[in-house]
Amino acid sequence: MVIAAVVTAASISGASAQQDKGKILVVLSSETTLPLKDGKTFETGYYLNELVDPAMRFKNAGYELVFANPKGNTPQVAADSVNKTYFGESEERLKAAVEFQKTLRGLDHPLTLNQAIAGGLDQYKAVFVPGGPAPMIDLMASPELGKILVYFHKHNKTIVLLCHGPVALASATSDPIAYQKALRSGDVDEARKIAVGWPYAGYSMTIFSDAEEKIAAQYVFKGDPLFFPQDALQIAGGNISNAAEAWQPHAIVDRELITGQNPASDAPLMDIVLRTLKNQ
């Protein structure tokens, strides 16, 4: 079953509910420097609204958040995301998001992915990967994240990814390091060979679109990406669906996989996620 939803952005308000519905594993990047073509780089991290808005809705619904990343270091927020543009042009909502971010226990000292695995993945109701370009650096090439995603896939446990976050699904290929290398070198045939047996082949999903990445390359990165995130999933066998126009909210669910296209998609994504978890 595939569901698409478009709604207005979630309000950053409300007190947190009693956290007794279980744990959500939130996976973030450990890296900050995105390589681009011609030797250029771009300093990035996770997008503020893509972490904070879903985190608040998880907490208000009664879920406990557990943070993890490959190295166990403090993840970095993308500087360009600390902007009222992503909060309905509201300085008040931006300020509230920054303050809420400071209350997220464990964000500054996350588990490593290996620690999360060793602690038992059965304790988590869902795994969530927010966006910002950083997942293209390390998460998509992380065998450890691949193990986590395959566990959730095999046990039909909810997997949630937003904006650039869905590129992390590439970690579940047979050799994610080689897969990323093939994409970066433009060797599509080799990438397809590595992706054979990818557990999400044929799934409907969305991700930051080619049109949106081209705009980001021109106005944000100031350089061209080594590959497009949408291509990373399509080459592996993903069935990509994007909104008719760039920057419009768009979210999809297919079996255990729930994906959102861009920064504007946090609200429809979380509408589906919370409804899905409630009905489990």
C-alpha cells in the first residue's frame, strides 16, 4: 500500500507527554564535510526542522528518543538550516526550535551504531533518519547502519527517513562502501551489480528530488554533488515518487518504510508515522 499526504507544517508547541510508548532510535551523521565535484566541499549536518519537528511530535506522543551515529560524536546542525524559512518564516518558531533542541537528552553524546546494535534493536519501535546532506557522507556507506535497517526490515519494524535521509537506505546493499564509491565515480553498472538483493528494491519511496538538488547545488552548495541522492535509490531499485513541484510537501508509506521528500515534508511524514505506530 502506498499513501501520499500533503499538510501544513507542524506547530512547534505543546508539552511533552508521558514517555511510555517505547523508544525511537534516531540516527544522525557523524560527518560534516560533503565532497563535491572539482575538489570542492560543503560544510553541513542535519537540518534543524527535520530533527526538531519530528522529535517534538514523537515526544508529545509519548515516545522516548535515543540518539546514535557512527562515531558517537556530537552531530552538527547545518548552519543554513537555522533559518526562519524552514519554520513558516516565523522567528518565534525558529527560536522555539533552537530551545527545544537544547532539551534533547543524548543528542550531544549519542550512542555509536555498534552500541545501539549491542544494546538490542528489539527495544525500538522505529528508526528515524532526518535529512540535511550529511547522510550522503557516511550513513549511506555504513555497514553498521545497514545491519540496523535490515533488522527492522526483517522484523517489519517502522523505518522513517526524511529529505536526504532516505539515501541511508543504500547502507543495506551488500557492500555499501563500494556502492558509494561506484556512485561517486559514475560507474552505474558497478553500482547496479552491488545493489543486487537490496531489500528495498521495488519499494515506493521519496527523497530530495533531482530538481531540488540542482537548486541546492547552485544556491547552497555552490558546487555540483558527486551524484544525486535520487539516483542512489533508483539505481538500487527504488521506485521514486516526488511531488509535482519542487519544495512541496510529500510523504509516502510502503510496507514498513516511510519517507518524506524535503524539509517541507516533516508534517505529512509524521502524520503517517504516528498513525502507523498507533495502529501497530
